[in-house]
Amino acid sequence: MTRFFPWLLLSLALPSFAAEPDARALVQRWITVGSGVKSIELDFVQERKLKALRQPLSKAGHLWFQRPEAFRWQIGEPPTLIAIRGTNGSLRVADTQKKKLRTWTAAELATEAGNGQGNGFGMAGAALPSTTEAFEQVFQIRSAKETETPGVWIIRLDLRDKKAGLFVKEILFTLQPETGSLLQFEIHMRDGSIMTTRVTREQKNKLIPSSMFDLDTGGYEIETAADR
């Protein structure tokens, strides 16, 4: 018994280490709480950091989301780029300066996401998923780390799309599981650039008029999947 006593004292003196946080459980909690939100309106600031620039490029934007999957995303004021997903699952992306409109049906989006040709639009709506399964179709959950603010976590993710993964190194979601809120997400590119979207205002369950998910395409040059 005597020979084990020093080892017992040593073990009591060593610091205890907290168990590794369950990143998937945190994401599940965030999705479960967030799935009860019927609509959301966000103001955000998007920053892009490039090695060649001393200061990041910054633009303000706005997002409206209505379950099950309708959303309107726009950047700039007045908006220079608008993306609208309709209740039928179609997607339209309008360049308001060049007057060009690109369109996808729901079936075309699913096909392009599956073959790696989705130009990033396969991720559309993934930040507001209804199920963990839907989220994990796009992302692989790697790890979680709590920030200095209790209850706010940084979740590290990989893209499951291998072709997109050639350009994207990792994605970081900063989220608050108990409120179902996404506070920030970062896309780290393999060329060293970083795209950060930071939420500056959030309003949940506000009535959003259906006209918000419509777009006047008069005067636009329209490009469909058949043209690409």
C-alpha cells in the first residue's frame, strides 16, 4: 500500500481536464430550437480579407427567411446582388448592375449540388436547417469550442462536397444553441482569404409579405441551366 501512496498524491495534484464538448449535440440543440422559428429577418455585415489588401472589403446586407425554405438574400445598399429562393424551391440570382439573372429549378439545384457544380448554391439555406440530417448533408461537424461569452460556441465544419473542398479549407459557425441563433460564420479559403458574415440585427417570427420573395426581372438577360 505504501508504494502506491505517492502516486495517489500525484494524481490528486494533477489538474482535471474537462470532457471534450459534443459538437454534434450542440448543433442538434441549435437546430431543434431554431426549427421552431417560422421566419427570421437579419441585418449582416460581410467582410472579405485578402492577403493583397491591408483592410478587409466590407459590405452590409439583409436576409429574410420564411419556412419551409423561402428566402431573400441581398448585399449592398442599394443591393448589387440578390438571391431569392421561392416556396417552390427554385433559385434566382440577380446581378442588378449587369442586369443578368441566373435561374435554377429545385430539381436543377439538387442535381448541381450532387455533382459538385452548384457554385456554392447547394449551401443556400444550410445555415437555417430544419433537421440535423439536412445540415450534415452539406457539412461534416468537426469540433466545438466555447467562446468567452458563456453559451456561445464556435463550431468547426468541413464541406462534404469534395470539389468545393478543394477551395474551402474550413467553415466556422458561431452559434448560440439555447436561442437557436447564428451569430457569425466564416469561410476560410485555401488561398488564405477569409469571408466573414456577422449578424448585426435579428428579428424572429415577424410576418414577411410574400412579395418579398418576388423579383421584377424586366430588362434582365436571363440565363437558365440549359444555357450553362
